[in-house]
Amino acid sequence: MALKIAIQGIKGSNHHQVARDYFGDEVDLVECSSFDLLVEHLLNKTADKGIMAIENSIAGSIIPNYALVFSNNLHIIGEHYLNIHHNLMVLKGQTLDDIKEVHSHPMALLQCKDFFRNYKHIKLVEDVDTAETAKRIQEGRLMGVAAIAPKVAAELYGLEIIEANIQTIKDNSTRFIVVKTQNKVLPESAINKASVRFITDHKRGSLAAILNVMSDCNLNLTKIQSLPVIEMPWKYSFFVDVTFEKYQHFEKAKALLEIMSEEFKVLGEYKNARII
């Protein structure tokens, strides 16, 4: 039976592309209108695994998703980096001069706004999703309306790309995480990256001491993100990604951090998708 993979968005979205890249074409997609709904499917076991965008090389972290992973006791079992290509697509036979409105996700519009400086006649309209806009154009046979969406959306919904790669910054990538309700699907020998969350006390140098332990245990810090602890005003938790050559190095650090932190939790142990 095919794996049920929950994605935010619909077929033709970047999350769909990641599902294809990571799991192949033989999956049963569970389309979700929000990340909260994606989590619900995992908790209710109507999906086996989920794919969530977690950070973008231009826009930074998608902070609410860190909280979703932690508060719902999800586990990161993998990651995937996708180069983002924004393409302008329309019903076949139209040109740029025919376009009156462009609809897409606010982030896609923001990342392409320089392109539209030369097309003052085009109105930019924020929408909930890139692929969903492409689908609506196809279903409604909407003339004069274009979508900014991935190439896969044009293929699925029979649209024509009239301008490719219109994003301002060409080297634009998003990191996606693969989440599940159970941790660790790989043997320890294949694991070389981990995501953890911890809270330090208010003593001077507490965070520095923890970071020093990570360094002493041969861990390479690749990401640190602080979030307020909602039920504890002016208290912050830290979400950290680390890479390592040997799993034993992480095990040693983990034992020490459990003692040094007020709270400590491993969010996932998996394989580094970007070896640098």
C-alpha cells in the first residue's frame, strides 16, 4: 500500500515537488490547507508522514512550524533542500501584454516584485497558495490572470510558462523537514544530523556553556533559533540543528545537555541532506 504523505498545499506545489523528490511518485498525497491540518492528519494516523517547510535562504525561518513540531511531539526523520523557481504561467495563447492580474502566495510575490516593476499595468494579488492559483486559472479558464508557481503546476494544470525564473535572487532555496510521530528511522551509522530544543536558566553564560559543550563534543552548529516560551514570560527556548561525524559524539553531548538544561528534548535524528 502506498505511503500517505501529508503536504501543505495541493498537487503542483513546492511541497508536492519535495514529496516526489524524497519518496518518489508512488505515494498517496494528503493535501492540507494549513500546517495545523497537516499535523492533525499525522496525529489521527490518516497520514504516515508529513513534509513541512522550515526555513528559506531569503526569508529565514518559518517560526510557527518549530512550535508545531515541538508542541505536537513530532519527530524529524529527514530533510530536503529545494531550489525555488518562480515561473509566470497563464492559459495557453496569452502574452504578458494580456495579463491584468498576477495571483500567488505573498512570499512568491515578494520574491518576484522586481520583475513586475517594468509591468505597471499588472496588479499583484495575494493568494493562499501558488499551485492552487494555477489550478483555479485552469478550472475557471481565467483570461488575463497569471499565476506564479513551480514548473510542476504548469505541467499538471495545462498552463503555459511565459516567463521562467522571475525571482529576484536566483539562488533561492527552502529547507523542508520530513516529520513523523515516531523518532529515528535510520540506523545510528547513517545518522549525522540532529535537531534539539532546550531551555537554559537565567545565569550569566548558560547558553555559552551549552554551545561550548557542543563544540567540545565535535558537533557543528548549523542553525539556532530562539522562541518565547508562551507560558513563561521573558523565557526563551532554543531550537538547534547540529551535524556530526559520529553518532557517539552526539550521544555524549546529549547526556551532558540533559543535565545542563532546564528542559531538553531531541526533535529528530536523521541524515544531513546538504553536506558542506
